[in-house]
Amino acid sequence: MKKITIIGGAGLTGKELIYLLNFHEGVELDHISSDKVKGKKISEVFPGLRVKKDLVFEDHTAEIPKDSLVVLAVPNQASMDLTETYLQKGHKLIDLSGVFRLHDKEKFETFYKMKHSAFSLMEKVVFGLPEIFRDKIKNADFVSNPGCYSTSAILPLFGLSHLREAIQFISIDAKSGVSGAGGRVEDAGFSFNSVYENFRAYKILSHQHTPEIQEYAQFGLKADLPEIVFTPHLLPVYRGILSTIVVYFSKEVSEEEVHRAYSKLMNEKFVRYYKRPEDIQLANIQNTNYLDFSFQLKGKVLVIVSALDNLVKGAAGQALQNINLMLGMDETRGLL
């Protein structure tokens, strides 16, 4: 039985991962920490959440089992401070923050508005998107989990790599429930009173997932993608992200070419293709690890619609996919 540690397990993603691990017979949650609720049991912090072992939340600095795979579910600065310590002690590590996603230090510091004091670790990290980097993740000791918005956009765009030279412009209009937009941070702008019967855009031309989408959607291509305009919106729902991606080509593209470009993605275990974009909806993906997508083509314009659960495929579920791969297990364990 493989041991799992969650550092920062009292947040939304930590709660989701605790829940998912209950359905996994090959791993066991053996240690959990939180600075905010240390000393309390899981059942006290999350009443009603089913757990195999009702662990007590320890301090972040407490000793953890030597053979445990560590999942960091802490804010960016804490992740930056803690990562090297766990790697030096020989732990396999999955980081859920945004600290180790971007290979451009200047872009990181611009979009995240903080100095990167552990940038040398970028040489060791693998981006944790299994549909693209599966073979690298299998052999990795250090994985950076993708952002939720990013996953909803990177996978549909990455599939278009063979049509890269015809792409002129990309616009992404993405809408998230409050658990994706607000994350762990308590912000009055994401409270019930602020979102109920309301709808708004936020972080216009400044969202931290923009350079992440730009970097990984073009991975392996012969040339860079054009500048991507990404606009996030806040939906008055709890979970789920729906993204509408508009790709403008310099020439007319056939539907056969697009289908051919997506043939590999359509065969992925956690990707579901629908015949009509109108059929993509949050209700179908909530509480699942699937990314649903479809597209409509008209002349030089391609409209792709994708949807995922930001707490599962956008966070904890994708982390469990990566745990399975890193530990040599079937990728779907605990997720189907």
C-alpha cells in the first residue's frame, strides 16, 4: 500500500483529494497538514466526509513518512518555500500551486506578482498533463499540476498542432464557478452575496493562466502560437469550467482536417468528444474527471467548447491521475 501525504489539506482541493483517495485501493492517506486547523481531525474540519483514517491535521513542519508521495496543496509562497525540502528528503512530489508551471521567470513574476526564489527547480519539474506528458510523468519525481482554466484550453488547442501555420488568432472566453475562480483565498468578490444573480469578467488581460496556456498549448510545435487572448468570467455556481475557444485561420480548413487533428485526443480515457458544441454543459462533468469537448467549423473560423470540473480534472482528479502514473499504477484507479 503506497502512502500519500497532503500538505495544506484543509482547502477545497485538499478536501476533494481526500474524498477521491477513499475510492483508491492501492494508496492510503497517511499524513495531512494545515496551519489553520492543526490539531483537528478530518471529521471535525469536513463533517460528513467519508474517510478511511480520521487523521489529525499536523503542522506543515511535522515529520512525514519517509516513503510517502507528497501533494502540496498550499498557496504559491508556501509551495516555493517547502518544495526543495521535500525533494531533498527523497519524496516524490506533486505541486498544485502555480509556482512551477512557467519556464519564463519574468512572465511568472509579472503575472503572479511575486519574486521566484526557487526557479532553479524548474530544471527538475514535469508539467502534469497526462494526455500530453504521460511518459515523462511516469518517470518523474517532481510534477507540477496544471491550472484548471489551463487544462480546459491546452488540450483542445494542443490537438490543433498540425494546423499551426494557418492559425492567425486565438480568443478564449472561459467561465468558472466560484470554487475555481476563488480557490482557497477568502475574497468578498467570490462570496455568495457577490455571485448570486450576477455574472462578470475578472483579471482582464492579466490572469496568471494566460502564459501557462500559451506555453503548453504550443509544446512541441515548430513555431510559437499567435498571442492568445484569455478572458475569465465568474459564474454563480459552485463547480465547473466551460471554455469557448475561437480559432481564426488564414485559410479555409476542412472538417476532416480538424477531426484528424483530434483523433488522438478523442481516444484519451478522460476525454469525451460530443458531436455538437451545444451539448457541452457543466452538468455532465461535475464531480467527474472528464474533459468534454466539441467543435463547429465554418470557413476560416473554428469554435471549440470544452468543460471540466475545476476541483477534479482541474485539480485533485488530475493530481490522482499523476499519482497513479508516478507510482506505476493504472491511470484510472480511484477515478472511475
